[in-house]
Amino acid sequence: MTKRPDSGANQDPAPRLAVEGGAPTRSVPLPLEFPGVYRIDEKEIEAAARVLRSRSLFRYYGIEPQKEAESFEAELATFIGTRHALGVGSGTGALHTALAAFEIGPGDEVIVPAYLWVSIAAAVVNLGAIPVLADIDDTFCLDPQAVEQQITGRTRGIVLVHMSGAPGDAEAIRRLAAAHGLFLVEDCAQCFGGSIAGRKVGTWGDIGIFSFQMNKNMTAGEGGGLVTNDQTLYRKAFAAHDLGYARQEGRLVIDDPNLMTWGRGYRLDELRAAVLRVQLRKLPETIGAMRRSKYRIREALQRFDGVKLRRILDPAGDTGCFLITTYRDAETARRVNAALRAEGIVTFPQGISNILMTDWGLHLYYNNASLVRHRGLAFRLSENAGLARDYAKGACPVGDSLFERSILLPIPSCLTQEDEEDIICAFEKVLEALL
């Protein structure tokens, strides 16, 4: 670890940047960015072993049923503060299930953000509807004004994505949706456990969805969840995620004319549910660690005029898993990023720590080749003739500018004070030299 420079008038000359041949701030890679993984211990191992010993891995029946998925759903609903929760096999499955509950299809439009994950557009297209892009603002989430500009007579709903660990403006988007008679789905995959004014994300819209994939705030390797206060939506989502019908005591109910659809087989199994129950109990600790690390680093960067920190609507509700810094132009961002990486602010080769946001792959709308090229049945349906938009770079200029000028730094849940100090030292060394 490099000692931070004193702030007095007689401090030593600024050290030479590593990118220019100087000594790097750090020689050991930072931890990988998987938040929930670092909390795994004997409790998760015992939970998994309990299910395996029971030889009952399917949630609805078995030799010695454990009811892990059912228990997880009850605990998830309590944690989020909703009447209903549904365990699903993946975050993508949860999103697909949520949109299916609204019965979207050909001729419908659904508004999605410029900063998103590929699964969001995929869920809309796979149901036969057309995704419509809306720009973001400096929260890196949907800009309510941009959303309103995209509403047409065919718009059915909005997907608000709480990206990179911090909530978007759910209150404003909810008002907008209500004013236009639209549904609101909150995608909380990257912000599980986040909140706005003490109210959990996932409760502001009609349905909230979550992901428990390896990169998320809690994990079973893969998995997802869906929450709602609406019993009708819950029953439709249940049927859509399973085999197209309701169940009673685990048995399919096939004679309810109001619940007959085509199911998708997104059920959550007992093994992952058991692990997720343990991870959920640890979530406050996981989020607390990331938030403390992030805000210590943010505080150190406040003094630099050339750095704009992402606007956080409610710091107390930020889950803390990502730090985004924005610079005056793309070239400055590129130089700062290269210099930080040379200082050792990187993870192992498979990690994503400290990258230019233009390198963030399928999180950027214009990198989704299937979307840009109008691939999929939805774009060929006669009901959607003339609805497809231009999804190439340039469609969302505010987002484009933010992506080009910003750096993304994941905040692992296991950073030590020494790790934090190294990150701060590297930033200060680089920013003092380049800004």
C-alpha cells in the first residue's frame, strides 16, 4: 500500500504515475466483484447438504419434502414488504414471467432504458412486443422526461431498471405510469436490498423482479424472484413461470378458465432456495460492507472538480456495489482509466474491475446486435409493422455521452481498509496528475 500524500504546503513532489514508469500504488489484484459469494460459509453448505440428504430437490414433492422454496418466498415477501413473492429459476425468467403476467404481445410497446441488461429487451421481444428505448439521466437510470416523450397509444408499460446498485426515480416513474394507465415493472436485479426513503425497491411498481446470479448482492449461482401486492398478477405470474396453470398443494389445477396459459418452466428448485434463505439473512451485512467502502471512496473524491460522481437519489438506499465516476470528455476518461489500471486498480483477469463504461458490453443498448438488427419474431409480425425503432448508437444521446465519459468500479463486499486506502491513493495520485 502506498502512503497517501500529506496535504501540507511542504509535501513531497507528486509521485510519478505508474503508466509513465513510476511505482504502482498496488501490486496485488483487488478481490473479484461477486458480493454474495464472499459471505458463503458453513451455513450455506449445511443448507445445501440438508436438501441433498432429504433426496427431495423438486419443490412440489419428494421423499422428504423440505419446503425450502416455499419458505424462501415467504421470507422474501417479508423482507421486501409485499403480499406475494415467487421464486424463479433466474432473473431473466423473473422478468419474462412478470411481463407475461401483463399479457403483453404483438402490437404492444414497452419502454426500457438505454442502460440495461440484454435480458430486458429479450423478454419484451420474446413475448412478441416491441421494446422502445428511453434515455437516462445522471442517476444512470431512466429519465422520467425521456420516458414521457416515448409514450404512444401502443405503450403498455415501463420497465424501470435500478442499475449498478442504486435506485432510479421510482416515485416519478410511478406517477407517470399511473397518469397514462401503464404498468410498471421494477428490475431490481442489480439493486436487491436497495430502497428509496426507506421503501424497498420492488414495491414502487406493480411487480418487482430480482436476480440471484453469481454477480448479484446475494446468490445461489443462479436464481430469481418476483414480488407483487396484486393477487391477480401473482396468480398469472405463477401460472406463467410454471406449466401454465395454478397449483394446489403442489398439484396442478387445470380446470380454472382464468388461469390457462403457456408455461415456461422457470421454477426454483429446493437446493438453490435453501442457499438463498441463508444468503437473505446475510444481505444487510453484505450491503452494509459495500456501502461503507463506496462512500469512503466517494468522500475522498469530492474535492476534485474534474470528477462528477453519479447522482444518488438516496445514499441510505444505495446498495453500494458500484462506483461510477464521470469526466469532462471521453479522452480524459480513457487516460484516467488507463492510469488507474497501471496503478494496480484491477482484479484478476476474469474480473471487470475498473473499466470504461464503453467496454461494458451488453449493458449498453447499442451493443445488443439482435436489437440493433431487429432480430426475432416480434420484428416480423404484421401487428408490429412500423413499430420497430432505431436502436443503433445515437438513439439515446445522453446515455451515449455518459457511457463515453464514465468509469465503472465494482465495490466487492470484502474490501479491507487497506484495499480502500489503495483505491483512494490511486485515484488521488492519478487525478492530481491528469485533471
